Amino acid sequence: MGYRAEYDSWKADPEAWWMNAAQAIDWVTPPTQALFDRGDHLYEWFADAEVNTCWNAVDRHVEAGRGEQVAIIYDSPITGSASKTTYAELQTQVASLAGALAAKGVGLGDRVIIYMPMVPEALVAMLACARLGAVHSVVFGGFAANELAVRIDDCAPKAIIAASCGIEPGRVVAYKPLLDGAIELAEHTPDVCVILQREQSPCDLGPLDVDWHDFQAGVAPAPCVPVPGNHPAYILYTSGTTGAPKGVVRPTAGHLVALNWTMKNIYQVDPGEVFWAASDVGWVVGHSYICYAPLIHGNTTIVFEGKPIGTPDAGTFWRVIAEHDVKSFFTAPTAIRAVKREDPKGLELKKHDISGLRALYLAGERADPDTIEWAQNLLGVPVYDHWWQTETGYTIAGNPAGLEALPVKIGSPTVAMPGYDVQILDEAGHPVKAGTLGAIAIKLPLPPGTLPTLWNAEARFKSSYLNAFPGYYETGDAGMMDEDGYLYIMARTDDVINVAGHRLSTGAMEEVLAGHPDVAECAVVGVSDPLKGQAPLGLLCLTKGVNRPHDEIRAECVKRVREQIGPVAAFKLALVVDRLPKTRSGKILRATVVKIADNEAFKMPATIDDPAILDEIRDALQTIGLAKGV
């Protein structure tokens, strides 16, 4: 069945379609129905079923005689170490840690915070929680003490599982002082902190702490505990370093059904094949496509510790793909842009045989056409942009290559997946015609595996996602849809700027700038303008080896935008910077850029295009860029 037939089949009878997809999961008590309408635009999936995530991700593969298949490949160029863990070994490790947690009183519904680097033990910890029906909350290893403290207070964990340190290029990050600081700041105190000692920086243990190995010594392994289908599998915090953070809840049964479906139909891998998502377990990609989906589907997943550049070279990605026979590779556009900037001619790729690779998948931010075309030409395989969110947990719009490889339209993540009725709405909530920019919304109910609410914050869930367009989930993204149903994500809704009454997409300007041969990476933000309300400011990172005068490049970029978008864009401000300020997951800190630009622009009674003010803005951005960049 091709894409259109599959999508139409879902739309004609969503209940039957999802019940059919659910047959791929091992149930303790099978569901009798898929969708449960709880009223007031709140929904649950497979709520009357009983199931265990760890059983489906680990034990069932061992029971099926595949225990000797490799489940996890650990590849750490940053420490010079590597290992392989079979499904049978993973089952033993997970059951052991789960038994130790159970002996400390951790059980069904209890929360456990996991504060770990990219090591296999991070996945063991996640699966051990799932084995017991405990609700884990993974916090990016090395997050500041205050960020960790507010999460401790919000989810009130019975236990915290951490490592002594994380390893980053050129430095070792000690986690234990950050963990101790967070517990001191927090009002809630966990019963125990389990510490994985790493040889690069062991730590002293305090009264709450116990060594990872000592913790499990002499403890009986734990069996899988059945949980209701609507039981929270985990909490993942999306934002907030002050006040109450926003905890996305992931329901167990829908998570299993939806993720399993994506592995074959979107990522085109069969059980036993190697899948690699180059992300971190602290982010949703790490949850869905490093830990859960590959293991549920019976694939081999890669836990990669390092960065594409400097560990040790721009060929790291290609070396890993070749060495481990990766079939599908998933990363963020910013990572590919980093490789492109360092090695624009792809000389490092020629050292490696990546002929087994079927496709490159990009997500996490807008993938500019220049980067996609560069990667396609270099790799000789399809490059599929796809779009989803922490809240959804898997693809909203993508190219279902395992079902039917649709034609790629550069700049579009392709089409809505079954389960998602995507609409483009105007400010009044009315659908707009094809090719018109508007707010991207999804008609309720959202499909299985997506967030049913926020942790202990139902009112905030409604105000954040449901109230703007009644009957719809508001994605917060702006874009358009063409006559073929291809979706185009142009910007966050907040990044659609108003220049002299014209609503313009910063994403469209970024596409034009990225097409300049000397520009490796760029960002456009809207900054305050006393005459036009807002004006676009372009930040340009140049390709390695470019030594032309910056004034020439800026002038060429201004001309490109004027020619390809028009004078209406009023684009005349462009700065060349060494790096863009980014979050640790590689997303550009656009709001920070705007604040810096606005603050610097209004220090003096002059316009923002004053050279002195532009120099101050550039200097301020360089400082934060060097501190935050990846």
C-alpha cells in the first residue's frame, strides 16, 4: 500500500488503523479500543490495555531467540573507547539495575531523574525504570544546578541516577558538584543517588550516594511490571530555567505503537539492521530514536559520545557509518552544516565506504536547501528533511520512504504522516488557501504517543497548545502547504516578522542567504526598527577558507535577498560572525540574538544600521556564540 492509500485508510477509520498497528506490540492485556475521548479536547490511546515497554524493547527479542544480536553499539571517539552490548546482555543489565531500584522502594509511578552522558548505562537506566513502571525524567548531562533543581522539585524523584562526569572536546565536565548543588537548591530530596564512576573523573560519594556497581551487588533481578496503557512512560522538560518547567508526558502504549510503526515506514530499516540517531539522550530524539524505537523494533542502535567536528575530524560521521554498517542516519541540520563548513569538498568522506547507507534524515530545525543539496551530492543517497516536536515524540510530516519514497521537494519535510491532520490557519483560525503563510495546527485528536497533557499542569497544557485554535493543537510553527499537500516550515510563529505591515518569513530569507557560495550557516531575526516596526538582521558564518572582504559578501547577500524576495523584505543588515549562539542541542538562540541586538541598538540615539552599533552587536554575539556554540 502506498502513502496516499495508507493515509486515506487512516483518515477513513482511525480506530481500525491504529488497532491494526497495535498488533505489532506484545500486550499483557490487549486493548479493546484505540481512542478514549476524555472530554474538553483531552484524549488517551489504548487506555484499557496493559503492557510493559522494557519487555517490548528487550525481553521479547531474547525470548524470540535473538539474544546474541547486538542491541547497543557504544562509539566514543572522544574517550577512544567502544563496546557492543547484545540483547541478552542488555536484559541482564537492565533487570539487575531495576532490581536494585526496587530494593530501594522504587516502583510503579515513582519518578527517577537520569542525569547522564552519552554512555550505554544511560539507556540501561531508562529501560530499568520502564521495567518497573517508574517514570523517568532524563535531564541533559551537565545542565546547570538551578536547571536541574527546578526539575527535581517539579517531578519529585525518589532516586537520581547520574555519572561522575561527562566528556566534551577539550574538557571534562564534573557532574557531581552540579548534582550536589541542585539537591541543595531544591526543596525535594531524593532517597538515593546512584553514581556511575567514570575513570576520566571519579568523584567522592556523599551520604545520599551509592556506587552504580555496589548498588546492584547481591540484589535479585526484577521482572517486567505490567502498566496501564495510559501510564506515563516518562517526563521530558522542554524549557524553563526559572519558575515551573514544562514537562511533556509520554504515554506508554501509544509510544510503543507509534514508534514501532515509524522504524520501517519512515526510516526504512528492518529488525537486525543498524540505525543511528546522532543526538543525546537528554533530548526527545535521544528518547525516541536512540533508546526506544530502535530497540522496540529489534534494531541495533548506536550510542555516540562526541561531536562531528574535532573528534577527531570532519570525517567522524562517515567513519561511524562505514565501520558499523549504518543503514539509516538521523541528525540535525546544524551538524551537517558544521561538517560542510569544515570540509566543503567532502574530502574526508572519500576515506570511508558508506555504500550501505540508504538515506540521511534531518530534523530539529529548518534544513536549508543548500545544505540538503550539498549532502545529496556528496553522499549519493536521498536526504529527507522531516518535522516533529518534543511534544509529539515522532514525525508529524516526513517522507515515508519505507512505505513509498515520495519525490523530494527541497525546503519541505514532505507530507503529513497517518495520525496527523495538519492545517494552515489564519489568525482567526480559518484554513488558508495553498501557498499562503499561516499558523501550522493539527486537528484533534493528536495520534498515539503524543503528549496527552503536561506533568501536573493540565491548565498550562490547554493554554499552551489548545486555546489559540479550539479543536486544534497549536504547533507554534508558521508555514504553508502547496497544492500537493507538501508542508513548508518557514519559522516559529514568533519568527514571522512584521516589516512595515508586511508579514515576512525569516526562514525564506535564510534559504536565500544559505545559497550564497561563501555562507556555511546563517540566521535571520527580526529586530526593532523605529520606522518599520521590525527589520531583518542576518548573521552569516562563512565557509572555512573564505578570505574575501566581508563588506563584499554582505553586499552580495543583501542583493540576493532583494532579488529573490523583493524590496519588501527591507533586508540591509548583515553581520559576519564566527559562530551562531546556540543551545546545547544545536538550535540557534534567536530570542537571545534579538535581545542583544535591541539592547545594543538603543544604547545610543542612532539607527541600528550605524556601523558602531553593528560592531557592538557583533562583539556581543561573538561572546555568547563562542560560549554556547557547538
